Amino acid sequence: MHKHGRARVQVQAVPRSAGKGWMLAGLAMLGLATFATLARAQDPAVIVAHGISTFGELKYPADFPHLDYVNPDAPKGGEISQWAFGGFDSMNPYSVKGRAGALSSVMYEPILTGTSDEIGASYCLLCETLEYPEDRSWVIFNLRPEARFSDGSPLTAEDVVFSYETFLAKGLTDFRTVFATEVEGAEILGPHRVKFTFKTGIPTRDLPQSVGGLPVLSKAHYEANNRDLEEASLEPFLGSGAYLLDRMNVGQTLVYKRNPDYWGRDLPISKGTGNFDTIRIEYYADYNAAFEGFKAGSYTFRNEASSISWATGYDFPAVTNGQVLKVELPNGSKATGQGFLFNLRREKFADPRVREAIGLMFNFEWSNATLFYGIYDRVDSFWDNSYLEAMGPTPPEEAALLQSLVDEGLLPASILTDEPVGAPMSGERQLDRGNLRRASALLDEAGWAVGSDGMRRNAAGQTLRVEFLNDSQSFDRILNPFVENLRALGVDALMTRVDNAQMEDRTRPPKYDFDITTGFARTSYISGSELKQFYGSATADVSSFNMMGLKSPAVDRMTEVVLAADSNDALTVATKAMDRVLRAERFWVPGWNKNTHTVAYYDMFEHPETLPPYALGEMDFWWFNPEKADALKAAGVLR
């Protein structure tokens, strides 16, 4: 059910001018810092390392030569191109204003970065080492002196603190709300040394990695150019990443170029990555036009999201001749969490029986057989296709975490014993009569009676009107049968087609002007404070992620339990219990997933024989074969 491909990207910083006073003070501070570091290195209570793991040991030692899943000798060169949906009118990925261009954060880097073959681990990128006590109540990052922005200016601790303070003041509202409760402050200890101190009385398990993942922006560039993080702009911030913006045709094309002077190109964490000279993104208004563009060679790599296209569309000559490869590659990642999200701010959806009744009328089994060519599995869990999915009757260790919520009336007692709420099963016909009867009974109980015209109304005489907001032509064939089934139930259902700009305007804060729309119920393998952004009551009316507006005391309480888990086993149990609680809220009609990447590309790209479990990585660690590209051009296949 994946609609929009999103590459793994990183974020980073920019230059600032420094006077002699700062330099002299910095030398003195550096001397003191060096002494302090040596002293701490002898203190067993302070850890000095090249990375940090939430639980357990890091996979890669300090002297690792390169990541296991890359080709360290991959050649540099060539171009990879993909498509994006809709359009863009901004290059600021950190503002709700405007529509940010695809990959617009690729120009920036964080202090720490993750890998695609490990869960819960972060390694130094902008830093050489980090220091933290066993209780993780603070963290110090020792930045690499050689780190540079793309204009060649140095990246320092001043940029890090400035970036943190800017994001805290002007970042996304839900981000600011969460971080303000976690971080006491950031301070400069030296030109390349910065410390974050965390607030007391809260779990600190993930906080070093959270602050280490912040984008770093240049204080000097930001201030000299009167930039504003909250405003849309076609002018990117200055970054330190491996790629720069090369050119754009606003709303239609974006091209990023590899920075030949990228400061970090020889780091072990970077070897074998960033192999393409250019990455080009072509925008299309709908899926059909985009597919035709691929067939014509307008772009060269397609991660196919349409089951009908995958099953029936790849019979054009370039595929037959082997010039375009159509392959399925293993995908070990958990499901994306895409589904149909209710806007819980609407009074008509306040009763969970109404939401359950609507969910009963989506017939996945019929859709999979008739529309999807049988290639998908139904999603049940918010951690579907992973070891964190809650399954079967509630085991004692999960029930122990849920008991107090039941005792306080926040959850039904059935959650302590029953299987978790799952997606309903349907029959072979589009309209499943058994589910229709169950849904009718639920709506009757909820006070939505059928009138003489067949439409359901409440006691005030209002019809149960449900609008599906849709910006994708390819979803018409999925939503139309869903709407028909709901109308058979007596629901005044309709689908409204909008363009990409209208969709973002109506689903973002503060409007939230929709009934039901396609969106993502996001989760992580190592769940941390982002749960407050995704599902927390405090951010429900300001968050771009908590689109459904969930305000659940039970979810809020379980979030704290997850954050407090102090071992991998405890976190696994808490996450499974959280899965049961989220599923019991019934704020989505879950979608579908497949455990393979269905990709097609012109035969000029190569990848490591064994891909990592958690990323396809086509723009990260694949590479270009110029001989194959020349052959395709000579054959007239590519423009």
C-alpha cells in the first residue's frame, strides 16, 4: 500500500565567522577539555565510544573499515533517476509551510547516523567520539575538526548549539513540545566539543541518540542570509552532506549532484555510499503518467507500488529484451503502517463502534484477489512484519503492564486475555453479508438508525456522512468499492479527489479538514519519544504525524512504560503491549504489505550481492555501470 517512496536521508550543519577572541578562548577551553577527557577516560562510570546502542553491543568496532553491506570499491559516476508524486514549492524540509521537494534533507547530516543492518545503533558521523555516563543523563560530542560545510567552512560546536536552539524555537510544533520536556540545555565546551544535558525524572535511554540525530545548520549562513526555519523557501540551507542541489524546475524536476569535495567521503561509515554523480527526481501528477514516463526512459529506477502495474504492465519491449530488469528483492523491514486514518476530532467518529463498523466494510480479501493480484498480506499490527507484533492471547508479562490501565477503566478487561484487535476477514464477494450484518448492529447500537431513505441518521437527524480524501488516481479503484459497501450499510459515503497541494493543506495542522484519508501510523523498532509525536495527547492538535488526533490516556501511559524499558527484553514486551493498546483504539482501517521490494530499472545499475535487511538502498549504496549505460543509449532505449 506504499504510495510515496522515501529515501533514507541525513542532515547537517553550516559555517560561521569567528574572531580572535573566540579563538584564544577556544584554545584555553580546548586545553581544559583535553585534560578533562583524559581524566574521564580513566573513570569507569563514563563511557567514551565511537557509537551508542540502545541495548547491547555495537555490531561494528571502532576500527571497522566499512559497513558489511556496501561495496567499498564501488565506482563513482553516472545518474540514477526516480519519480515523485505531485509537485513541490519549497526546499525547506523542516517547515509545515509549502511542499518540500523530494530528498530536500539529503544535503544535511546529523552528528550520529544509523546503519541498515542493525537496530538501535548509532555511529559517529560528525563526531569522532561521544561521552556519556551510565545513566545517560548527559552526552558530550567531540566533533571532527575536519568536518566542513559544502562551501568549505568548518563545522563547530557553535553550529550545533545554534541548530538545537533554532529547532527548539522554530521547529515543528510537535517536535518542540516533546524536546522541551526532555533536554535541559546545550552548551559549548570548546570549538569542537558540545554537551547536552537532559532533564531529571524522565527516561534517558534514547536521548543521546535523539539529540545526535538533530540537523545541524550553519549559524553564520543562517544569520547572514536572514533565513527562517518556519518559512518555505526555494533556497536550501547550507549543509555538509555528500550531495548539493544542482538545479530545479520548480514543481517538476529536482537534480542533486555529488559534492566532489565532500569532507566525509573517506570515513568508514561513508565508504561505498553516495556513488552516483547525480540524483534526479521527476514529478508526475498521477501514477499512470509516471509509469508511461518510465517506459519512455524519462527516469530509470522505479519502486513499483501498483499491484496491477506489476502484474500486467511490464510487458513492454525493453523488459522483454532485458534492457529493463523487473526483479523482486528481499525486504526485511516492518510494514510502513499505511492505512485509512479516521479524523478523531470529528464527533461522528467519537464512538469506537462507528469506526469498527466502517472498517468492516473494507473487503481486503476481495481487493487482494480482484485488484491486487494476490501479492499482498493484510496488515494487523502497528509493528507488522516484525518481531514486535503482538500475537495470540495476552501473555502474563504483557498483561502485567496492562492491568493498571484496566483497573482504572482506561481499557476493557478483555485486553488482558483476548487476542489483539485485528483486521476483519471477508468473503469472496465485494460486499460481505456477514460483515454487513455486524456493521449494521454496531451502528444501531451507536444510535445511527436507518431512515426511510436507507440512510443512517443520529437522534438529531444528521446523516452519517463520510468523505474519503484522496489525491491518488491509482487509489480510485480501491476506494470506490469501499464507498459502495458503506452506502449499502446506509452510510452517506463519498470519495473526494484533490490534488497534492490540497491534500497537504487539508490534512496538516491546524486545519485537519478531512474525515478519512490515507496516511501512515508510524512506529520504530526501538520506540522512544517519537511515540509522543505520533500518538501523544499533548501533540494531537499540532502534530503532522498524529494526523488522526489521537488523545488516549491509555496510549499516553503505555508510552511512558515503553520509554522506561531498561532492557531489550523489557522493551519488546512493552512494545507488544503498546501494540495491543493502539489496535484497541481502532483509529485506522489497516492496509496491506508485501515482504519484497518490487523494483524495475534500466540495466545499468548494480548492487551488493547481499542487501541489508532494513533498506533497499538504491540511492545510497548501489552504483552505476557506464558500459551498460552506453549500450542502452546506443540501442536508443534511453534519451
